[in-house]
Amino acid sequence: MTPRESLSRRTFLKVSGTFAGAAVLAACAPVAPADGGAMGEEAMAEPVTIRYGRHDPAAGVATTLESFQEEYPDIVVSVEQIGEFHAKIPALAAAGTLPDVVRSWEAMALDLGRNNQFIDIQPYVDGEPGYDADDFYENWWNYPVVEGKRFGIPDAAAPHITFYNADLFDAAGVEYPNKDSFTWTDFEEKARGISDPDNKIWGSETIPVGWHMYSVKQAWQNGGSYYSPDFRECWLDKEETIQAIQFWADMLLDGNVMPSPSQIVGIGGAGAAAELLAAGKIGMQRMGSWVTGSLVDAGFRFNVVAEPSQTQRDTITHGAFNNISTTSENKDTAWIWLNYNTSTQGIYNYASNANFPGTRRSSNEIEPFPWVADVDFEVDWDVVPDALTYGHILPGPANEGEALKLIGDALDKVYSGDVQAADVFPEVAPKVTAVISDV
């Protein structure tokens, strides 16, 4: 999982002329008008093609596509894997050629919704018999709602948790993290007890400095944030945010808790640093649950615990939303696919392929649990879906790309040791507020 560039209103204006000619057009057969049935129950004159755009391969929905085709033989779902997703989606939006259904990233769903590129699907949800919104984790259900309009339905989610190398803890004589109470102080003490920089062993993974959204969870864990809950004001200058970023910057620069920027160069750069946990060189890594796959054959016992906290437990949960494009000529039919794909079984099918939990609680009750790996030692696997009950989705303010550039430049200076957070954040916050309130 890598940082994502989000879409903004200004981006639409910039790309509309540049990419319009490059958009891919789809020929979709018309749908006969609905004959008075429930929304989504149309009388089809002939097979209808629904274009489904996503950034990842179709393998994640292969099982769902097969069963959908059997149940709805008059609907053809054409999956389009869109490369350079962050650039191509705004290009297609500007050209008016978005796929009927888009599996959009978090902030992108809000940006496209605000710019009237996605429709409000709440009427479809309200008209769906037996639809249980309470089945979804609250944060994921509420996120894509802007001014009462719902711009998407989520599927799978990958929360950040703490992975730790139990064998490395044993060798250093350090107690394992406490599953019920794990603080920043605990994390630092345990990491220092494991670290041996001379032999290129550290207690913690390094901070991925260029991934500016990674640090927002540290602000959350101290009661701070980059933005206010409505994404209209920058909170970088709040004391809780300043303290959080400086705390972790100090550990980074120390070099005895995690590899410092200069030490990263000495071990092969950022790419090599990402492999340290699987190589048995670090004790703990705070990262998305996708890390599990790299540890199955690593040759050591590992376990998981929630991310360490300061004033409150919090973390990042990554995922995506399924949306219907405003330009779709077959919105009712598009809803049939969207609803099927984000059903309990549909989400489970995707989560099983990706080894993530689902955003529906009912999907996470199906066995075998998709986030569980086959290993011959005990792992507290319940930590993974539990993170969805308290973790949050990456923020989605308007003009996020511009805002994150300002925030990122300030973070880079703090993480390099050039400035203190208390000196630079109060200068940057008003500039970010001006950008995100320009809607």
C-alpha cells in the first residue's frame, strides 16, 4: 500500500483539457425503463454492460463476478483495471467518461462526490429490502456522507496494527507488548531494549517520511489531527498534534529506537527498510495488515497487538468505496452490481483474496477468517478486525493534494531535524485552512 494522490476541484480544471482525449469510452446497451418495480428492478430489453473501474486486478472480484453472472445473465460487468489511478480517474471524470461503477480511494470518493461526479446512492440504500446499515463498521459507513448525501459503499479494509517479532523479543529478554494496554512509552522502552544499531537491529521500523498521511495516526493517538472533523480547518497547530509529531520525530532522529534518515541510507535506502521486519532485523512494525503475507515464511514467530497509544487508541484503516458515476446511463443496473458486490458474501470474497477483514461485520463472521494466516504458532488474530471498531479512515478535505503538500513540506523539515514542530506548524496551519476551505 502506498501514499495516494487525491482529487480536488482544482485538479478537475487542470486536467479537463489535457486528458479528455485520452479517456476510454464504453458502448453500453440501453436499459428499458423500469416498470414500476422497486429501484434496481428493471425490465431489460437486451444485455447491458456495466463498466467497473478499479485500481487493482479483477482477481479480487472473480468469484463474485461468476455468481453474479449466473444470477443476472442479462447484465455484463466489464472490469477495467485503471493504471495511474490517481491521474486517470480525474481525467475520465473531466471527460465525462467514468465507468458506471468506480472503486475509489477514500478521499477521492469525497472529492468526486463534492464535484458531482458521483451520485447520491442513499435513495438506493433506502429502497433496498432488508438492508442493514448497522452491519457496517460505523467509521466506514459514515465517511462517504457529505451534507446528507452518500457517495459510496465500502468493501474490505486493512487496518494498521503493530506486528512484533516474538523471537527477537525473547533473545533480548524484553517482555511482549501488552494486548490490553500498550502506550507510546511502552513502545519506546521495548524498542530500546531490542535495538543494537551496530549490528543493524532496531526495536522499531522507521517512519516512512515521504508518506505524509502515515503520521496522521500519531496525531490521532494523542488527541490531535491534521484537520477538524468536518475537514474545513487545519489542526496542525494544535498542541496535541505538535506534541505527537515531535515525539516520534525525536525517536526517529535518535537512531537507537528506529533507523534514522542517515542510517536508512547505510542499509540500502527506504526500500530496504521496508523489508527489515521480514528479515528479522526489527522488533516491531506499525503498518497495515497486508504485512502478514510477508511474515508467513519469515522463519520466526510473530504476533500482533494494537498500535501504541498516548491519550486514546486509534489507527489508520485503508480501503475503498464503490460509487456510481453521474454520467452512467444505467444507474439502476449499476446499483444491482454495486449492491451485490458489497453484500456480505461479496465483501468476504474480496477480503479473502486480499487477506483483509471486511467493512461488514457479517463478512467477518464467515470462516475461514480472511485475515488469518496459516502458521504453527499462536497469533492474536482478533486484533486485526478489532482495529476497525476504533480506527479511522484517511482524511478527505477539499483540495487535499495542495493541503498535503503544505503539511508534507513541514513534516519533512521536522523529521530531518531542521526545525521543531512548534516553530513551523503554527505558520503552516492557516495556509492549509485557506486551501481546504476554498470550496
